[in-house]
Amino acid sequence: MRVLHAVTLHSPTHAFGGPVRVALNLSKGLAARGHQVRLTALGGGFDGPLPTDVEGVPARLFQARSILPLGFSGITSPQLLAGAHRLVRDADVVHVHLARDLVTLPVALAALRAGRPLVLQTHGMVDPSDKLLAKVLDALAVRRVLHRASAVLYLTGHERTGLDAVLGRPLEHAVRLVNGVPAQPARPAPAGPPRILYAARLQARKRPTDFVAAVPEILKAHPDARFVVAGPDEGERAAVEALIARLGVGDRVTVPGALSAERMREELGLAHVYVLPSVDEPFPMSVLESLSVGTPAVVTTSNGLARDIEEAGAGRVVTDAAGLAPAVLGLLDPAANDNASVAARKLATEAFSMDAVLDTLLGVYERATRA
């Protein structure tokens, strides 16, 4: 089967976050099962020519151009817009990681025009919105592609409810598909001073400043602890660095910027605890990656993985920023950390394995191509 995956943006800093990681994981898994997979997206931030593959996945990238000051919604490529019909023509299935933007929407529309089976995966990015641009795009294209797609993949009941609201009626072809994580070697038993990791985009919803604010309380019990605040800047790096300076913890906290996939795995292997304080997070890949190597995670109650983590004992769930430091301190107890590490690996293997996800996805593809 020939499958085209379309995402908004690929960059060296992984600025678009989880949807690209999901697309790459699915693409690699499909290729390992003998399918022909290709990725298309905008490319941005590269010093030289755009790459022709991403982590071994063949890719057709188009130079990103900003046409409106609207973040990811304001970037596109004239070449992509003109050539979308050629991209979809050779695919048996077009799998679009849909957002309200001028990249994934044109590819989805091109697939419909070409009569290609269209599978949409929204990652929580298409939800009810009062913003003018969202209303315009919903009226012009979003409702059309949601209605006519062969399948719409969703992560949580909350996301499904939001998609129904955007469409204006219940989706008849919705399928739940959790994010999967490839099997990873277990991390070595943590050694040396405690190391606590945040690795996500530095944006307001992710709450990186909440992570930094918890540092002094943790240092009271573990004065030799080290902290890493990693991720591409989306408006919060200045606030993070200012808070580090104000708290006088610059000798304990490093801010390395975006991490490559390889560096992310290294940091997770070194960390005693992974912390993601973000709110309304549908299904974060960084937390799944943490669990897969056995690094216990601390998340908030509005995180889509909170119930799984709590029930499995794979970390801690907190209601607000005040709970971060006590949760981390609890997981720095060696026995508690060991138990949570074992539970994290078990949860990732049994509930979020790539094999189970691919079995479900291939069933969706086969039904789409038959229809």
C-alpha cells in the first residue's frame, strides 16, 4: 500500500511538536511492514537544501513562506498549493494530520478532488473556536473534509466531542486511535545527583515557568539536583530565563533549546523524573517517550494520559503548579522511583505499543480503500 502522510511543518528544532513525531512513528512502522510511505510538509529553519528524507522516511518538503502573522496558520508554500494534486495522485491512502492551516487543508482537499481515500488525524488541533480565521476556514474547508473523509481519527472523548461540534453533527466515521510509541531499551538505573527534565515547546500552555518555579523547593531537599528546560521557543523562553535569574538557580538549571530525537532519548535516559506541567494536553508524545524508557512522569489532571499514569502507578498527577515539587520529591525516593519506572515501561508496552496502533490503523486504511 502506498501511503502519503501530510503534516504542517518539519524543522530542525521540531517546532511543530507531537504531530510530526506521530507521523514519523507511524510511517516507520508502516514501512517496516512492507508499505511504501512518503511524508510531505513545509520545511523551515534549514541552512542548506531541504532534506529528501526525515529520519529515514522519504519526504517531499516545500520551503515555508509566512504570508500572514498568524503562527503556523499563516505559513504555506505556493509550490505546495500548486502541486498538491500531484502529491496525492500516486497514493492509495492520503493520511493528513489536520490543522487549520494552509498546508494540510489544501492536501486534504486535493485528495478529495482526486478521489483518493482520505484519513484525517487532528491531534486536538481542530476544536470549537470563536476566532475569525477559524470560523472562515471551518466554513470554507474544515467541515467539508471532516464530512467527506473516509475516517477521522481522534485521541480522547473530549476531542471527539469537539470535532462533532465543529462539524455541527456527530461524525459517522470517527475511529479512536491512541498515539503509539516504538519499543525502547530501558534506561539504566539513574545515578548521580537527581536530574529532572522538561522537554516540550516553550509556550504558555505548556507552563515551563511552573516547572522553574518548583526548583527552589526541590533544591531544599536535594541541593545537588540538576534541572533541564529543553524545547523550541514559542514565546516563553525569555520568561523562563528571567525566572531562573530571579530565583537565583542559574547554576542548577540549563536551557539547551530544542533537542534532536537522539538527544531527547539521551536526556530521558539520564532523567530521574520527567515533568510536563501543561494544561489541556490531549496526548503528549514526550510523556509517552518518557514512559517507554521507564522514566516516571509528572503531569496535570487535564493531561490526556493522566488517568493511565495514575492507575498504573507510572508517575504522579497534580492539580496545579503547587503540586509539582511534592510530586517530584516523592518520585526521587529510590524505591518509589524504581516501582514507577517498572510501571511506566509496562504501561507503554501494553497500552501504547506501535504494533497495536498499526493494527488498528491498517484496518482503517483497508476499509477506506475498499470503500
